[in-house]
Amino acid sequence: MTQPLLQTTIAGSLPKPSWLAEPAKLWSPWKLEGDALTEGKRDAVRLALRDQESAGIDIVSDGEQTRRHFVTTFIENLDGVDFQKKKTMRIRNRYDAEVPIVVDAVARKKPVYVDDAKFLRAETNHKVKFTLPGPMTMVDTLYDDHYHSREKLAWEFAKILNDEARELAAAGVDVIQFDEPAFNVFFDDVRQWGVKALERAAEGLTCKTAVHICYGYGIKANIEWKKTLGSEWRQYEDTFPLIQASKIDQVSLACHNSKVPIELIGLLKGKDVMVGAIDVASDQVETADEVAATIRKALKYVAPENL
């Protein structure tokens, strides 16, 4: 089958069916239990796949239907983190939240998402993408009472993520994407150790590797923060040169309805750029002309084979 010149995919998550969890709610509890929950999650993945396939998406994902949260669900499956004892901490320098505490050396005793990836691979003939939290964003979602160093904890998470990612690739995943919204906030850390930790997480992978750097969605704290960023959002100007020089293959970013100057993607020369042509923070459905306009703007700065 001939590969389309401009391949399409989604950022990662999709809304869950209302019979599985309450949509549009952070950390929404599951409405099912036991075997019914296991089967319900798989049914939700099937629905997410059919939606993507019928829409003509080339590289599909599970829509993160099996997770309550894009970061903490992974961490819940690790040793060394106490979810019963929590502490209030500032997240992304934007809002306070009660977070679990790192109380001992973090460790992954068994695969976290590999069975989910095998199920996804068996359910579709399309290429598949799987998402994982990035090391820096994991660090920024916990209170560290063991390592007492964001960098040391990030490196431990990077090694754990690499073990998981290698098994995901072996299960047939074509693209592994690490979600790093923290890259838009902690620029000194990104420069000093963030990109290196990300590369460690992706080390040795034979599939495509990607990083998703966004401005956050939905919750009030993110909406209010965006209002403080002015008429142009230039945070990518700090991170893109570092990503361009890294071993990561692809970069996923928000474009449509954001205030990011589109010319900044020119800083990613040689990388595949996943341009967000759909505004996931809005309920308004884009027209085909609006989507095409975003793509045409991006093509001024990215070669078609890299878009």
C-alpha cells in the first residue's frame, strides 16, 4: 500500500465513553470493576480505533482509554512511590495539587502497558503509536522525599521508561511518543538535563521516537496561564534547537488556535513535525478549509516528507 505524503495521527488521548468514566474530568474514576472494567477498557480501545480508522487516520493509537491519567497511571505501577500519603506541590509552576510521594528507590518490577500494546497491535492493520510520560514531566508530578534531586529522579525514570519502551517496540509499536509538557516551563532544566534524560528514555529503540510538547488543555489553571503569555507564545524557541540537535525523530506540537508563531517549526529542520491542526481545547469542529490552512502554513517551514 502506498504511503500518503502527509500522514495523519492524533496527539494521544481521546474522550472516554460515558459508561467507562465521566468525560472531561481529570482523574475521573472508573464506573466498572473487575473483569467488567478490563473488558470495558478493551471495548473503549476498539471504539477509539474504529473512530480513527473511519476518519482516515494513518497512524492510530489506543486513545489512552485504559488510563485515568497520562502520567500517574504509569507511576502507580512502579515501586518506591506512596500513593496513600500525599503532599501538596506546585505543578508546572501553575497550580497546587496533592501528589504522591517518592519514598524509596523507584523501580519497574513488571511491564506496565505491554499487554495493552499487544491488544492494540492485534486490533488494527494500521501503524500504531503509543504514548508514555516523559521523565521531566513525571518528576514534576511527584513530591520527591528520597532522591532530593529532580535530575537524579529523572534519570531513574528515564531508565525505567526505556525498559518499558523497548518492550512496547518489541510488541509491534511503530511510534513511541514521550509527553513532556514540562519542557514548556523549566527551560534551564531542559537545557541542562531534560533532553538528555529524554534521549536516555528512547535509547536503542528501533521504532520511531517522538516528543509531545504542549501548553496543557482544559483545566482552569492552564487556561489562565495561557492568558499571561502575551500575543505570541515563543516558549518553543528555547526548546526546539535542543530537540533538533537530539536523537528524537519526531516532535508533536499544538498549532491551530495557539499563539505560537508558525515559523518556529523551522527550528526543527530534519525532524518529522506533527502539526496540531485540530484545537483539542475547543468544542468547535474545524472546517476542512481551516485544517488545510494550518497545513499550508506549516509547509512553508517543513518539507512535505517531514510533515
